[in-house]
Amino acid sequence: MPATIVVGTQWGDEGKGRFTDLLAKEMSVVVRYQGGHNAGHTLVVDGQTFALQLVPSGVLYDSITPVIGNGVVVDPRVLIAEIDMLTARGVDTSRLMISGNAHLIMPYHTELDALHERHLGDAKLGTTKRGIGPAYADKAMRVGLRVQDLADPKLFRQKLAVVLSHTNEVLTKVFDRPAVDAEAVAAEYLDECAPRVLPLIGDTVGVLHDALEMGENVLLEGAQATFLDLDHGTYPFVTSSNPVAGGACVGAGIGPRQINRVIGVAKAYVTRVGSGPFPTELFDSTADHLVDVGKEYGVNTRRRRRPGWFDAVMVRHAVRVNSLSEVAITKLDVLDALDAVRVCVAYQVGDQRLVNLPQSRLDTVQPIYVELPGWKTDISGVTKLGELPAAAVEYLDFLEDQIGVPIRLVGVGAAREQYLDRLEEDR
Ligand code: GDP
Ligand code: IMO
Ligand code: MG
């Protein structure tokens, strides 16, 4: 039975968490399939705000099994803190399951992330400094430690010694930093973290397939986004995993034939946090307006997000690489007060007009815009398509026409119920 993927179509923070939470109602399993606590997924339910980093955004429903898949990199200290935070706020996390194959983010990964960034100077990537890149690098180098290694202290120490024999050379000789004390790391991870994390390990692939075989719905929740994808994003200004829909197959343990719905989430404009090209970026008073009204600051890092107009070239590309069946738009309400709104429909490069994303040098393209009238109406209370001002309807119709797949869900506010479904006239 059907699996659905929720994937970001821009540079992250599109509102994947809020729509994952909404869709989770119909699901029996919700799986995070890549990334780590570089993600910040916000849910606003009954006036309470939850900022999730590792725990899947379906956790608020008692009916689902939240799963951290094999493709995720897990800092166990962060995971434990998040579970404690949720428990303290009355959320039942007892069904949370984690793949033993997921890799661990170790303290030296976090340190290396910051050191690499400093080393890059002006060429820095603007990472979240959470150790994501170094953890995936160790995974690719096949010297990473996995969640299941917490169960075998002897093996854990052996593996730690192997990776530190190299990492300590780098820390001391390249970065002039003290060597990592293997025993201190082992003590923290084995004595403090393991007792909390080991009971969560389960057969995540099995749970997913059992649910599918019983005809239940499963949801695969992406973190980051298409243009932060290691392969399909604006390399090198990307994350170190594959947020695209294909990454969901790898990171959860499912084949493409079982996926029948791929929902791309797009903001009604664009934001990006960290370095890298951004064709429709704004620097004027509209930029400040979008940041203020949209509260465009990182959920966890508190960094100001860079804002810009909706870029249909990007989302069209996201439709292709993810085989999106539909797009969900968020934050339409943030555009409420604008006199006019713009959409980038193509790029100008020299005398060429490109409607498809070029393979290289996104920093050299000039956006070609179409301007549409603003609606100058507060739409944050609208839950029916018929109540939406004509100009807002026109904007959505224009976006749909540009991106070539249906736009179904539209967010008009951060709260769970602040959305409309364009397929349901009355909900
Ligand atoms: P994610 O990383 O894709 O899950 O998105 P984030 O949670 O990082 O960022 C999205 C932000 O926008 C959060 O603060 C959400 O509460 C908020 N948000 C989501 N949808 C809407 C919407 O339709 N309108 C408004 N105003 N805020 C929204
Ligand atoms: P969610 O899931 C927005 C960005 C960082 C940086 C680049 C690499 O909330 O949408 P990393 O720490 O991953 O090595 O940083 O990716 N980045 C995000 N931007 N939302 C995210 O997650 C992000 N996760 C990473 O800012 O530019
Ligand atoms: Mg986010």
C-alpha cells in the first residue's frame, strides 16, 4: 500500500514539518530518512510550538510509529534531550524507533565541522556546525560508528580507536587542536547515552514493510531540500545527504515502486540560510518585510534567512528530480500586505532565456520575472478556497501553471489548521 514522501523543493525551511504533521493523521508510520539535527521542523498545535530536530514530525499522534531511519545521522545527546523535552511537554515518545544502522554524530564531528568552516574563511559554507558533513564523511570512508555499536562496548572502543588514529592526526597537526580523549568519548556515549538509546533500536525496515503489507499508509519525511541535496543542489553549498525523493528509498529502506505520492513543499517565496547562489534574492525593503512577517530566523541556529521571490525554474526542476505528484505551498499569508508579487519564470544568461535549470553557475543567471497584483487582505483565517481573494487565487493558479503539477495544500498560517485544500471546496 501507499507510501508518501514529503520533500523540500527549495533551500529548506519550507514548512515540511507542519505538513508532515498534518498528513501524519492518516499514517501508521512516519520515517525521517536523512540529515540530522541540522533540521528544525516546526509544528504549531493547540497554541503550542514544537521545534523538532531528529524526532519525526508525526510524533504528536498516538496512532503512529515515529521512525529514525538508517539514512539519518544521530547525535545521541541531542536525541535524548529532544525526547526529554517532548516527554516534559506531555508528548508520548514511547513508540519512537531508531535504526541500528544510522550513524552516530560524535563530538569530534561537531568540532571538525566548525574547524572546517573556519579553515574555509570567505569560502565557508555556512553549515549549521552540527557535525553533519564530518559524520557522513566518516560513513563514506567506512570508519563511522553506528547506533548499534553502542550495544557492544568492546567493538565501540575498537572502532573509536581506528577513527581517532586518523582524526587525532588531523586535529593536532592540521588544526593545532588537542587530541580527542577516546576514553572520555566512550564513557559519555556508552555510559550516559547507550542506556537511553539502545531500547529504541528496532527493525525499522521491517516495521515499514509490515505496515505497507497490511495496507497501511507510511510517510517519509525529508529534511533539508532539493537544492541542498549533495548531488542535485547548489554544490558545494549543500548538505552532505540526499534529501531528494530518491534519498527516501535509501534512507528508509524502501523501493521506488512502493511510493505513490511525492509532495514537494514550497514556500510562496524563497528563503535560504547559509552561503551559496540565490538568483531571486532580495536586499530591499521587501526583503525586510518578508523576514519580519515570515519570522525568517533559523529554528535552532536563529540565523536570519535570506529571502527572495518565488523561483519557478527551481521548483520545476524539483518536480523532475523528485517526480513530484503535487506541490504544497506554505506561507501564502506572508505575502498578504504586498502591493505586487513576483515570480521568476526563467533565467537570462547572456542572450539566452533558460526555462530549465542550468547545470552550473547559478550565480551568473538573471531572473526574469512576471509581476502579479497583491491581494492586500489578511488570509490567515481562510480555510476554504472560495474565501480566498481573487488575486491570491490568481497567484496560486499562476504558480501551478508554472510548475506543472497540482498545488493542493496551501498554508495560510503556522498552526496545524491554518491551511486550505484546493481539492476540497469545504473542509
Ligand atoms: P521545515 O524545516 O521545512 O519544517 O520548516 P521550518 O519549521 O524550519 O520553517 C517554517 C516556518 O514557517 C516555521 O516557523 C513554521 O511554523 C512556519 N510556517 C509553516 N507554514 C506556515 C504558513 O503557512 N504560514 C506562516 N505564516 N507560517 C508558516
Ligand atoms: P530543514 O530540514 C535550511 C543548510 C545550512 C548550510 C548547508 C549545509 O529545517 O529544512 P549542514 O549543517 O547541513 O552541513 O549545512 O545546509 N541547512 C539548512 N537550511 N533548513 C535546513 O533543514 C537545513 N539544514 C542544513 O544552513 O547552508
Ligand atoms: Mg527548518
